[in-house]
Amino acid sequence: MQQQFLTLTPRYAFDAKSYAYWDNFLTEKEIDKLLANDIWLSSRAAEVGMGGEPQIDTAIRNSTCAWLGCDDNTKFFWDKITEVIAQVNRRYFHYDLSGLYEPAQLTIYTGSGKDHYSCHVDSAENSDTVPRKLSMSLLLSDTNDFSGGNLEIFPDSLTPVKLEQKRGRAWFFPSYTLHRITPVTKGIRRSLVLWIGGPAFK
């Protein structure tokens, strides 16, 4: 699903360690609209890629997910993401990006203490799709509604950095960055993730 990038008045904040956030990516009303979408009813056990064949492995990843395509009910989201990507990439990452080639992933982590996603990267060396280059993680839940579920990245592959979460805040980082979601111990954590593709890094 290739999207054309648009421009938007900048509204961003950045860190010097290869990650950036964009506050109020979605308004409270827009988040509620997204959460009310029937697509959540199609959620199923999340898979991990193993040798090119996705499989369920709860030791690595324990959550449920659904896929958000583009239709009349979700067009507002896709229109907004195309605007934001152009600004974030131009201001900070300077990647050669060509578009979005996958639906957005809606993920649910429940507070069992078991739902989590161990350290992983979003990019894949052996893939038939356009390489993922820039990842985005958008929190849809209020942080008071769950415990645990921290988004942590490893910019140097060794030391975890806990990214401050906020409803409506979108975090961007290179898709080759090691990252994880720590176990959710209470409540429900809902998020949306997507990947922007382009020619392989050289």
C-alpha cells in the first residue's frame, strides 16, 4: 500500500540517539474512533517470523493483533501518517523512503504478566517485500490503564533505553534497531505499529 507523502507544519521533538517522537499524532477523538473500529474483533494470536515461516511462539511474543487497512473509516489515519512521515524523515532520518507496503498492525497486550514481545528487529534480510527502513509505534491506551508494557530500544544493541509513553505519542526509529515490549502486568495495552519501506540500506 504505497502512500504519497504530504507536508505538515512541524510539531516534533528529537533525541540524538536515532529515535524521535511526535506528540498528539492522533487526537483523543481520533484514537477513540480507531479503538471503536470492528477490525479489533478479528484479532488473533500474534506470530513471529522463523525461517521465513511465521509461527506462534509465546516465549518470544505473546499478544494478539489485527491488521488495519485503508477504507472510509480509517482514511483519516492514513492521510495523517503520510503527512507526518515526510516531516519526521526530512527533519531527522534522511532515509530514501518510497512508501507504506503493509497494513498497520493493531496489537493488544493483556495484563497477565505473560503478554510481551522479546527483543527483536523489524527488518528482515530475507523478505519478498520492500525492505522496512523506519518503524513507528503509536500508543492508543492511556498509561493509567495498564502497568508494565514498556517500549524499550537498544540503540547501541547493548543498553536498553525506556521510551516515555503517552497516549497519542508516536515513536519512530530505524527498523534495524533492537527493541522490545516488557511484560504487561495489569490492564490492557493497545498500540499501533507500522513500517515505512524503501530501497535497501547501502
